[in-house]
Amino acid sequence: MLYTWGKTVYRWRWLILGIWMMILVLAVPFGSLVTEELSSGFGRTNTESQRGLDVLDQDMGLTQSSVTVVYKSESSVYTDTSYKDEVAKSLQNLSNALPEVAGLMTPYNTGDPYMVSSDGKTIYVVVQLDQSLDDAMDGMGNFRDNLHSDTLSVWTTGGIPIFYDMNIVSEHDLRRAETVAFPLVMLILIIVFGSLIAAGLPLMMGACSIIVTAALIYGLAQFTDMSLFVLNIATLLGLGVAVDYSLLVVNRFREELAKHDTETAIAITMSTAGKSVIFSAITSVLGLSGLLLFDFMMLRSLGIGGVTVMILSLSVATTLLPASISLLGSRVNSLRIFPTINGIRNFYFWHRLASWVMKHPLRVSIPLIVFLLLLGTPFLRVNLGAPWASILPEDVESRQGFDMLSEDIGQGEAGPIIVVYTSPTSVFGKDNLEALYTMTQNLASNPAVSRSESIFSLYPGFTLPEYQERFSDDLSQVDPISKQIISTYANTNTTYIKIVPSFEIMSDTTKELVKTIRSYPDGGDMTRYVTGGTADLMDSIEVIYSSFPTAVMFVLVSIYIALLLLFKSVVLPMKAVIMNGCLLYTSDAADE
């Protein structure tokens, strides 16, 4: 069948080339717009931390999106008039430029001394945004453009700026990798093929795959959320697969061209190298499809992008590439620079190596198995984590702001833990107040807690009976000013406790603190949600790895079936699956 397909491609080579030219012309304008349709965020997941954020938003009016702005002066302190005026002017400019600014929490309007460094030269401000997390990340560049100061140093940090900068750094690194990779790949291809024409074909195929994939992603982004990281996988896979498939096809064509006419050489090439390309693409598509099983927008969109570029690369390798070399014929060897690597000598080297390996299976397999197991031993001590500011370069703004906040004010200030309670009756009920009071007492005795803020912060010396009496009958015993302060932390059916940990957001101690809080009973008739930066990252990791076994099993079983159809053997696909499992094991260990 593939032999016939090769002859068909040869016969209709001009039509195929014309169709691909039309596709490219249509794809370029849409592909250039793709970044505008992609999300900088990681998507919404149904986790405890997300449900807690939803409650705070809906019941307490606390927006889910906020940015921490750090101000610092080298000479003045925050109580100086010049310092106050500069902060006020900076924030006023921001509020005027961005209508999504929903609120500002500063040391001046809250009186919170913990928002100030011990020397008074550094403060932080929380800017609340009336946007989703993904929309806030998309608008982070505009946020920074409208936030500046003439006399103070200013940094933005927190979850939104940190992940925004991760995207920017990742995109910059991708562009740099492309700048380095393309010339190196071209040089290697010239050495392998010896001619500019043959060496240029893989890069042309890769460019075609990347451009059309970008246009297809633009179309898919109209119907589903797609992460900005999809461009990374599309570019890297598009180039890598194009080189891989083109090497197989072009090299085999040149070998057959020495013995047959162009049409026959194309037909034989497609029936041999073409078959390898098809089954390679099928197994790659099946492997990448495992990402579609994750309930996480970023990973799911990577799967969509990977599957798209693989299918497109297969289409290019079985239509555009053979049509191009059909048109070139013997001219595929034109513009020779280096002599072609001796094919016969190369063949005999690999033939001798393969023969020796097959004659000594135990001498080869046992040391390699032991070596792979040794490489994988670090995975036994794997500590799953999440990306945070520390993985960013030190010259990135959000990293600098996070370090400044941690050093000058406190490690936990940038990532408080929020414990949200809801009650169908009243959080001020006797039993509910007892549960809340017990929780704050437990937190006060925990060395991992720097401090906590709640409805009990207003009367720190009160006993539980005194709180129950003061908060009874819908706060009728509370004066208007105190009632207004309490409303910051609670209404009739909802309240929250803000916990500032003693350690940074993703330290083992802070993660253990989240687990400890979640282990406490809810108490009364309340439902509890633990949220905040640490809890959100922990929940995201749990969501990802809860789907991991299913995804791995899907990939291994589907690849086994595909190879079973290819090899018509039960044992050979099993060996391939076992090797894939070993590679996965050792690669995870390397990541760890």
C-alpha cells in the first residue's frame, strides 16, 4: 500500500506542493496571532484550595487575584511624608490606569505593623484585582507598565507575577534555544548529508510543521483554553521530529536513487522508511495522548499541541517531503560541501556491533539493567514539589521582590495560609466559636506559625466564654467600630483565619503545617477549606499525580497494541514497553 502511495505522490507531486503552499500562505497570518489567544495561567482545577478561594470571593468579596507590591527606600522610612506621598501617587496612577484594581491594602489604611520591615524602610502593599487568575497573569505586563515610582524601588511579586515571569523566562529560553539549535542542526545535517539541498530539507519540513501547527493551535484556542507552554512543545517537537523523519526518508531515497529511477526510488522509500515514520508517529501520538487524561489545563493543552504537531509532522513526512524530493530527483545531492559519509563502511560498523550484541545478550543486558537501576535509585527518594520564585534567575523582578520581602519583612508574608469556614447557621454560634477558638489556640502553639489574624485578633486577651458572650446575638454586644473591623474577617455565614507561616511558602515545614491544619476536625456545623499559595500548589501537585498512573498505563498499553500490529509479535512489543518503563524510571530519577 505504501509502495503505491509513493508512486501516487510522485505522480501528483506538483499538486501536493501547490496545496501545501496554499496551506502555508493561509497559516502564516493565523500563526502569528497565536500568542494573543493563549493563556499565561495554568487553568482552574476543582481542588479544596480553589473552593476556598471561591467562598472568599462570593461570600467575603475578597478577589481571588492579588499582587504584592514591595516598596523600599534607602534613606527614608515609611512614616515620612515623602515616602507616604510617593506610595500614594504610585498606587493612584495604577488605579487610574487599571479599572480592574478592586482594592488596596497598605500599612497606612490597615495599620498593620507586619507589613513593614523592622527598620521601616521596606513595606508591602496588596493590590486586589477583580479578575480571574489567568486574566490577571495575561495583564501582568500592563500592570507593571503602570506601576512606578520616582524615588522608591518597586517590585511586584506573589503568585501571579512569579508565574508570569516563569512564562516570560521560558519563552525567552525557547527563542534562545531555537537560535542555537537551528544553526547546530543545520551544521550536523550538512556533515551527514554532505550537501546543502539535502541538509536544508529537514529544516524546511520543521519550519512548515511549526507554522501550520501554530495556526491550528490558534483555531483550537477559540474553543478551549490553551497554555502558552504549548508553543514550546510545538516548536521543539516540530523541529526534532522533522529532522528525525527527514533523515529516514531522505537517506533511504538517496540509497534507492543509486539503483532505481526517481519514481521507483520514492515508492520503495515510502514502503520502507515511510512505514517506520508512520508507526513512530502513531506511538508518539499515543504517548502524548496520555497528557489529555490530566485534569490540568496546562498539561492537557501540551497534549493537544503535541498530538497536533505529531500528526502534522506525519502528514508533512508522507506528502510534502516525498513530493519535494520527487521534484528534486538526483538534484537532492546538489550544492555539495562535504563528501558523503561512506554508507558501506557505516553499514558494516553497525552490522558488526549488532551482531556482537546478539551473540552476547547476557553480557550486554545484565550490566545495562544494573546501570539503569542505579540511575533510577534517586527516584526512591523523590520529593515532589512545585515551581516557585527560587527557580527564577536572580535578576527577574518577581524573584527580587520575593527575596526582598522574605529578607526584610518575613519569609511567610508572601504566601499566607488562609483557613476558610462556612456555616449554614452562623459562624458566631456557640459551638462554632469554640471550634474557631480552639483552632487559633492550636495555631498559636505551633512553631511553624509566625502569627494568625482572625475575628479573635480584636480582643486578644479574651477567654472563650467572653468571646461567646461578646459575639452573641448577631454582634449586638460589639460597638460599631469594632464591628466594622470584625467584618474584615467574617460575616454571618463565613469567616477566615489568615496564617503567616514562619518559613517560606514551599518549605517542608510549611507544607506539613497545611497538612496539620487539614487534619483538625471542622467543629460545630462548619465546613472548612484550607487555601493560599502553599495549599494551592500542594493541591495542584496532587491533582497531577493522581492522574499519573492512569496516564502511564494508557500510554504503555496503547503503545504495546500499536507495536503488536507492527511487529506481529507478542514478545517484541513487550520488550519495547519494558524499555520505555526503564527510561521513564531513570528520567524521573534524573529530574529528582
